[in-house]
Amino acid sequence: MSRVIIIGCGGVASVAIHKCCQLDDVFTDLCIASRTVFKCDKIKDDLKGKTKTNITTCQIDASDFDALCKLFKEYKPEIVMNLGMPYYNLIIMDACLECNCHYLDTAAYEPMDVDEPVWRKRYEKRVKEVGFTAYFDYSYQYEYREKFEKKGLIALLGCGFDPGVTQAYVAYAKKHEFDRIDTLDILDCNGGDHGYAFATNFNPEINLREVSSDGAYYEDGKWHSVPALSIHQKYNFDGVGEKDMYLLHHEEIESIALNLPEIKRIRFYMTFGESYIRHMKCLENVGLLRTDPIDFEGHKIIPIQFLKALLPDPASLGERTVGKTNIGCIFTGVKDGKEKKYYIYNMCDHQESYLEVNSQAVSYTTGVPAMCGALMILKGYWNTPGARTVEEYNPDPFIEALDKYGLPKTETYDPVMVD
Ligand code: NDP
């Protein structure tokens, strides 16, 4: 018997809700709380008669601490799954501490307004001292480690696929395949086609901020920043074929570098089609990716939020997306004195995801690990308190759950290397 609140009701949350409802003996009571309540009610109606989970819905503004506390105190969840926007991670973590419940999210904190002076000062110091320029970083959420520890609660940070499963793959490789890991390349390939000239497969604001930022990789204890999309190459992905992939900065590089100090190099690559890059550059050039408020006919608008309103909702792409995703980790290192390579990945089919839970595979590959992460906490498989990332926990029950609930792994010991 577990009571769970899911905040947000977009692409990722919708998959997590469906998956929780498949495990109705564990997720017995679920409250879906989001900004637009009719989306919550629609999913509740769709699931009527298909699950024994008792679903309730409510409207919430995740930026309102008092409203969050009121909801958490009334509903008394064991865990709050924050599957909305990363802008609200800290405030939801505060509310979880106040109301004694576990916390889970799928993306590292970043602020909505990147020109806010206090945040900006700390950001500029970090860029200078640490050397990567992304708006997100884990330092804000790591500051909650002790607060959660003291209360005996878990804040599971970044439990989607990447971040999330990729870190479980790191812990799994370290536990079963290597005595020492030397290098890691995380490859995220979306071979799906939705038929639009331009759309993003997850929240457009977060996606476009991530892709248009400078890239970064970690080597020999240092961060190396490179201009956005300046490092690119082709890779032939199982189940997808040859794709162009680009080096990006991604949040799990930061936590893996911290938790696996032996590692010499970590890189992250994501595939993009030529049309996506061309559109994104054009939108950037005309100012539509700006995150600061501008005056428009007497109103303040934030260009990237206006753009989001124009673009297809990622949650609506499921029916029209065909093809597969392939996301995984290629390692080099040493086992029993011998050098070895190891590639572990998952392939997920967009149409199979749609047939199962009405969503495309990018939402599926994020929502399933979120459900599995909550399952680990509710079942007590993961019980070390604190604000922690996925590689800090035993990977075995989590990877077993992923195998069972829709994201099975494939392993190979002779992968084609990135370079
Ligand atoms: P969507 O835009 O589809 O959904 C976001 C949801 O949050 C919407 O339901 C939205 O409400 C709700 N929301 C926004 N603001 C508020 C607010 N102030 N109060 C309450 N609810 C709010 O995004 P996705 O589902 O695609 O992505 C969700 C998260 O998952 C993002 O943080 C994204 O970065 C992350 N992600 C992580 C991945 C991983 O592998 N780790 C991969 C993909 C995504 P409304 O319906 O009103 O707009």
C-alpha cells in the first residue's frame, strides 16, 4: 500500500502514471497534481476500469510552497514524483522536507530566469572556476543531502533515462564488468520520425536550452567546454542505423565524475537530424530561444515560452512517431588485469510505446525509470537517505525492474568505439 503524488501531467508524467497503474498492488493511491487539471482528469478517465489504483487529481502551482505543503499534508504521500519542470525542484524538495516525504525528479535544477542577479552571480563564479556553462548543475540539489539524511528521507535526483538509467549502467558496469573504468561515452540516439519539420520530443524549453548551450566533456579531472554542436560524428546504432550525433553537456557527467573518481574521460552524445539543427539555429538567430522577459504590446513575454506554445506538445507526438530510440553507455577499462570494452544499451520502439501507454518512446524511456525509481524506494531496495543520484544505489534491482517493465538491456563486448 503506497500513496504517491505525481507533479506534472505532460509526456513523461503520463507514462509514469500509466506504469504506476500497471503495478496497482504497489501504487495503490495516486494523486496527479498539475497546472492544467483537465489533463490530469483526462488520464484518470482513460485509466478507468484498467487499474485498481485509486486516482485523484488536483490543480497545483508547483512554484507555491504553501500550496504544495497543504497538498502533501492532506494527501500524506510516501513519495512525491516531480515530473514537471526542473525550475521547481528546490521548492518541491523543501515541501517534501517540511512534510516528511521522499522526493524524485528526472532533471537537475535550473532556474526559469537565468538573469536573476543572485543566481547569475553564483552561475558566473561556477563557469569561471569549474568550467562548464550549462544553466543546470547539481550543486543546488546536493546542498539538500544532509537535510534529507537527517530526516531519514531520500531525494532521488535525475531518475529518467539520461540522467537516470545511464548512471545505473555505470554502477552495473563497475559492479559486474570492471575493476576499473577508464572511459565512458553515453550515446543517446532518437531514430524516431514524427513527420513535423520541427518538434521536440520532450519539454521544448528544457530541450532547446540544453541543445543550444555550449557542449562540455570531462577529461583528466577537468571540464572542457566547446561551442554548441561543434563536435559531431556519425555512429551506426543497433535497431536504428547510421545517425549524426553531437557532443553535449549533460548533468550525469557531473555526478559520475564525482562518484567514480578513477574515470579519465566522460562524454555525452545525442543524435539530431539536419532539419532539427537548421530550425534550432534559425530560432536562436531570431531571438526565440531567449529566456529573459521582453515587452510585447504592453505585456511581458518570455520568447522561449511563447515558442513552446507554438510547437507541438511532446505528449501529442506518440501516434505519429515511428522508429526506435537507442540509449546506452560504452565503457573501456580493466578487469582481472586485462583491458576490456563493454556496451550496454536499451532500444525502445515509438509505436510499441504508443500502443502500450499512448506515448512516444522519449517519454516512455523517461517515465518507466521514474516509476522504477519510486518502486525501489517504496519497496525498500534503496534505503540510504540523502539527496543522491542513481549511481549511488545498488543497480541490480533497478535494472531487473527495467528489464521487466519495458526497458530491457542489450549488452555487447565488442562495440564499435566512438573514435
Ligand atoms: P512537458 O512539458 O510535457 O510536461 C511538463 C508538465 O509540467 C506539464 O504538465 C505542465 O503543465 C507541468 N507544469 C509546468 N509548470 C508547472 C507549474 N508551475 N505547476 C505545476 N505544473 C507545472 O514535459 P516532459 O514531460 O517532456 O518533461 C518533464 C521533465 O522530464 C522535464 O524536466 C524534462 O527535462 C525531463 N526529462 C528527462 C529526461 C531524462 O531522461 N532524464 C528525458 C526527457 C525529459 P501544463 O500541462 O499546464 O503545461
